[in-house]
Amino acid sequence: FVVALAALGDGIPGADGADAVNIVEPENRYRIYLKRQLVKRKSDQDDFESIDSPSLPCTDTPGWADLLGNTCEWYEQKDEPGCPAYVALWGVEEHCCYCKSNSTNAITNESTLMPSTSDSEEGTTFPTLMPVIAPSDNSIEIQVPTQTPTILTSTERPSDVPISFTPTPSTSPLSPTTTAPTTGQPTIAQPVSEVPSDYPTLLTRTPTLNPSVAQSDSPTEQFLPGELLLSNKELGIELSSGLEAKLIASTGKKLELVDGKKSSLSFHSRMDGAGIIDLGDRGYVYVSNSEESAGGVYGLQFNLAGEIVDYKNLLSNTKRNCGGGLTPWNTWVSCEEWKRGQCWQVSADPNSQNYLMAQKTMIGGSQGGRFESVATDNRIEQSPVFFATEDSKFGAMRRFQANSTGWHSLHTDGDLTYLRIIDDKNFEWTKNLTAARESAYSYYQHSEGVSFYDGRLYFTAKSTQKLFVLDLESSTYQLETTGLSFQGRGSFNASPDQVIKGTKRFLYLTESGGETPGVYVRDIHTGKYMTIFEAGDERYLKDETVGIAFSPGRHMMYAGYQNAGVLIELRRIDDLPFP
């Protein structure tokens, strides 16, 4: 909320859209923002009544944690009684006694949280998403705008406006500055409505061609996707609230190993799709494709502490290894993107009998293709299903159902079919490759990332900037423009690329091209897109974010920029796993 407030500047519209609140003290921003929200939702009330609630026995909801894994104990350690900094974000007041509005000194000297009331017999028509706040004695300067504010209500992505971006050097690591379009009138973002109680109520807006970055007085430990607070000047990126990042590898340079030595190989160029191979108590391997003409797959081995132990080449003599995917038996499938490309199974475990013995799979068939990414439906463990996208105008997604499980299942005969979109609602899997290619040309040209979760297959069509959601049980699908329904700061206006499913309700997506390419999440429940990080200067202009992967405990997230040749490690400041 602090970021949402800061993003609107010093002139914050009041309930009638005519007045503005000038923030005198930055530390009061959150409470003043709550007050503004209250006025907007209760504009039919002339004043607020204070109602005292009796103290009742209270018990924390057993086993409850918010979307990001924070428990009631975490809130007791991080906030004051009543949780004034977080009470409106995650519905925490419903589950943690410490955070209930009648806790001792929940908010002191500034405002008092009260239950909502209404003098009307019919009751209020506004949802009670925010507690009523009693008037404060603190002085607030009121300024009247000289022009009428413009409310952003459009749901259409501008297509006839040229993109322009002029980065401006930041004056502070925590106060980045970007050039915003000049309209002559202030622009007000609309609040999100009907957001589930377990998700933060943030401001939303129509995606902008010139993304803006909110200013912040200080970093926060709370991980809030979409709230860009931190500017990492060294890396040239803008980070979502509660994150920190560091560079761990650069193209053409040898890696610093934990034993003080350097790797024998220099880090590969044009890195692309990536995954994590769990080695148990030996650590894990970050496997990464190279989309160079010489292709290849490389493995960056980490110990349990996330320190680099080794770096090796795992596959060679291939071409343009683009995307791929993980198998249920802890191997990596790497796909080539050229007209006769194939998908190869790679083992990155030094203790495996198949280590450094990569094999071509049955996914590509006899003719091959310009393959991209792979996802697995393992609900039937003895007969897993693999889906592979093809980055071509006529690239039909293929579905390979294996007849067994384990390494050899991908190298023996199975059932191969192709995706055919029938109409604006239904699809089928067909043996007719020609019909499927015609369908791809009409509906999903240049398909890229793909991910399976809970009976649904998510995949992107790069050329049309679409996300398809296939319901594999009903053979129906939904379609949306990526980044159009956006929440928080940043923008996702260029082409979607890779898609990785999180552990909870997030899809992680990379971006190809654009002025500020970044990594974003999509909330599966609300359909909202939010920024994890994005480019903050010109070094990444028209670049492509690649290689999303998470350490086994999900405490580290890896991603990079292909053309710039940098691999970045991200962690949450609160040390909790990524959702």
C-alpha cells in the first residue's frame, strides 16, 4: 500500500476526486492510504462512529499461513499489536489474535480501527474490505488539483502508439526515476474489487507503454509481487518489494567456485530454458540450455548452501537448444529449435548411470521441428504424458503418452497426437498433423512456454501475446492477453515466453523483447499479472528474460537475460520460499 500511495505522488485524490492529500510525514503513508480507501468506500457517510468491541477469548487459526508462507508467529515478530502494516493485505486479522483490530495498541496516536457501521436501513452496498478508521487529530494538508483527474478504465492494450523509453539515472537506489508519458492531466489508478480475502488489495491499472517505478523511503522485508521498491544499480533491474538479487554468472567468464578455484569452462552464451535437478544431500544442479547455433546443455552444480561447486557441459553436438522441461524421474528434456530439431533427455546427476549419456526422445518424431518447451502430466504414473510446443507459424503442439515410466519410457514407442483448436471454446487431440498445423496457424502461432498444473495445461503464443488454459478433462479452453489485467507497478507488454508453475497459485512467466523485459507472475485465481523484477536501464533493451528455476527448497530463484548474458540469483529478504 505504501508503494501504491507513493506511485500516485504527493497529490492523492480524495473521496470526490477533487481534493488531494499531501503527505507530510512519510511514515504516515500507510495509515493515510487506509483512510483514503475508507472514504472512497464509505462516501455516503458524513462521519464515523466509534464502537467498542468486548474482549473475547481468541485462538489463532491452527496451521494458518498467508499466501507467502508467513504464520501468525511471523507477524508477532515483524509488526506491532494489531499488525497495522499488514492487516489489510492478507486477511491476517481473521486468523491471528495478535493482528485483530482490538489488540492492545493496534494503532496508536494516529487512528483507531473500528468495525464498519451504516445509518441506512438497507445497509451499505460497498464490500467491507478495509476497517473503518476514526478521524485522526493529525493535520493533513489539502491541495486542490488544477485539472480534472483522468480515471484509467480502458481494458485495451494500446496498439497504435509507438513505444518510447528514456531511462533516467536514479538519484537513490531506493528511489529510481523513469520517464512517464505526459498527458497534461493526473492519472488515477482504480482499486481492485472482489479480490479474495487471502490476497493483498493493491492498486491496479491498464498496462503502460512506459512503465513507472514507485519510490520508496526504505526497503521492506514483506514480499509483495508487483510493488517495485528496490533499484539494483549494479544489475540494472527493479526488484519487487522484499527481494534481493546478485549476479552469479556472466557469459564468457569463468565461475568462482566455493573452493576458491575457477571453473574450467567459461559460462555459456545465449542461455535459455532451465531447470533444477535435485541431488538430495549433495545439493542440486541448475541445467541451462544454450540457444547458440552450436547448441548444448550445461550444468551449474550447487551445494546445499547455494554455493557453486562445479560447472560442466552435459550435452553437445546439437543446435539451438531453446526450452525444455523436467521429468518426474529427475532428468531434463532439452529441445532444439530448428526445422529438424529434436528433444533430448539429459541426466545431470553425476551418480546416475545415464550421466553424460543424453538420448534423443520420441517426442520429436521422425521429422523433428522447431521445438520449444516441455511439460509433464504425471497423474497416471505408469503412463506419463508429455506436451511439447513448437515455435513456428504452423507449429502444432504435440502430446506424447508414454507406455511406461522412467528414463527408457521416452525412448520407446508411445501414443503421439497433436493439438487442434476446434472453435473459441473446444479443442481435441488428433492424429492428423496437417489439421493440427492449420489450427496452430489460425489460433496459436509460435507457441512457447508450457506448464501443467491440476488438470490444466498453460501455454503461451508469442506472436499474439496470448495465454491458453486448456482444461484436459473437459477438452475446453480459455484464452487471455498476457499482462492486460495487471496489478501493481511495472508492465508486461512484450511477448510472453517461458511459463513455470509455482507451488501455490502463481505462474511465473518470462518476457521476450520490449523496453523493460522482466519476470512476472500470474495469479491463477484472479488472473492478475504482477512484476517480480524487470529491466531498469538500457542494457536490456529488446532483450529476453530466460532460465526461471527454483532451488529444491524454493529459497533461491534463478533467471537471466539472454543477450546481456547474465544469470541472477534472487532471494526473499525474509528467507521464506517463493510461492
